[in-house]
Amino acid sequence: MKYAGLLVMPAGFFLSIAALVLFADPIERSVFVLCGLLVELLGLGVAVRGHMLARGESRP
């Protein structure tokens, strides 16, 4: 799961960049950029949870 989160974060970044390039209307652009940022946050959450230790587990 941690690798999936690390792959989703750049996808959100490229969504935001694509919105800046493709949309002329400022409202559509801002909504699309907001969605891209939310995708980045989701990827960050998945990556962080993937790196967390389970309860009772210790590092070697």
C-alpha cells in the first residue's frame, strides 16, 4: 500500500498542472486544482498509513 500512495501523489500533482493548462474558466480551474490537491492528500495518507507499524509490532 505504501507504494500505491507514493504513485498517487504525483498523479494529483499532474492533475493540478493539467487544470492550469487546459481550463480557461477560473471557477472550473480552481475546482479541478482542488480535486488534484485532494488526490495528493489521499496519496499522502495512504503512504503514511502504509509505513506505520501495526499494534504490537516492533522494528527489527
